[in-house]
Amino acid sequence: MGNTFKTAFLLTALTLLLMFIGRMLGGPNGMLLALVAAGILNFVSYFFSDKLALAMYHAQSATHEELPRAYEIVERLTQKIGIPMPKIYVIPTESPNAFATGRNPNHASVAVTHGILGLLNDEELEGVLAHELSHVRNRDILISSVAATLAGAITWLRYGAVFGGMGNSDNRREGGLGALIMLIVAPIAAMLIQLAVSRSREYQADETGAHMTGNPYALASALAKLEAYSKRVPMAATPSTAHLFIIQPFLGMSFSSLFSTHPPTAKRIERLTGRPAEFMQ
């Protein structure tokens, strides 16, 4: 129920935010236009946010024959916890990472990168997949997917407003006002995303996943490897979707901290094992 409320709150808050921007830029007509746009955005966010996230990273649907290791692990774990088998996708990048998406356990997908399959052994991969299935069972995936879509839209509007304000038309003053509003609004939107997608969900998914496998050290070992290798092989990820992944992608962008929703990996390892992260090396 908590994530359902958070989703409704997030959609409502950003609808009101868009209406405020529309009112500032276009008066009553602008507010009405913004309301219509928000309605469309909310519909797309709820029903298609998972497909958008998968498409953004060129994720490709994989069969059991193509990905037997992942399939067998996921089949075993889903039977153990009593949720439907999600669709499995592979992201064609050597940067090791994974995420789950979808609006509920009946419409869930789990995506793994090509790099994670080569990096982790079977026990570590099981730990990662158990973590992602925990997000599915805990119903974190809807709020995460919706937040990604809305944050991406707000970021796009921000840059649209900035570049719109640089034109030479008679509306330059309005464009400049729009740019100023969006420069203020984008960080507020990012804070809303952070409130909705709290860092505690990663700790909870770690704990649930470790309980699911009975092997917290395997997940801790996987997190240590992912943290190290994701910095060596950065992922072309956007700040607005970074919260979807099991490890915060190494973005190299100054404003990415606005969207940071992952607790420190060392803290996650320490919680799993009861020992400082350096002992995992």
C-alpha cells in the first residue's frame, strides 16, 4: 500500500507542478494545456514506463536457450517465493548491472547487462537476481519505473526551456522566464523522486534477497565486484533512470547526485555481512 500511495502522490505532485508552469508561461490556456499533457504523461508513465526504460537501454528479450543461467535461477526463485515468472532481458553493454521494472508482479521484467553475466559466478548472480525479484515482490518496481519516466520528462522540459529562452523571437522574455522556472523546478522534481524512491528500499531488497537465497555473502561479493567494475566500464545511463539499477551507474555528470537514490555500497555490504566492506576484497 505504501508504494501505491507514493505513486499516486508522485503523479499528483508533478501534475500540479506542470500546471503551475503552464499557468506561469501561458495563463489559463497554458494551465489547461499542461493539464492535458500531464494526463497523457501519467497514462504513459503508469502503463508504458517499463517498456520505455527497457527501450532506452536497447534491452533485448532473451529465451531460456539464450540465457539458461539466468532463467534457471529466476525460475527457481520465483517458485520459492510464489510470484509469476518475469520476462528476462539482456542489455548489450559490458558495464555490469541489472534492474527490474513493470507495474506489478504480473507485468514484471528483469534486465541484466551482458557484462554482469560474464563477471559474476552462479552464486553471485543468484544474489543479484534475488535482489531484483525482491523489488518485484515488494512492489517497488512501479514507483521506480514511473519515477524514471517523470524525472526524464522534467529533465527534458528543463533543457527545452533553457534552449527555448536562447532564441531570437519576440517571445524571448517568456522563454527566459521558462528557463528560470525550469532551472528551479528540475531540482525540486529530483527531490520528489528521491522522496518517492527512498534509499531504504535498496537495503530492504538486499535483506529480502539474501534471505531468499540464504547466502548474504554471495550478494555482498556481487555488490563489491559491481561497484569496482562499473567504475572501470562506465554505463551510458541517464541520471533520471539510474535509481532503477542495483548499483548506481558511474555517470560522470555533475548533477547526477540530485537523482542519487542508492546508499553507499560499502554500507550495503556491511549490513549484509556484519563486517566492513574491505574484508570483501
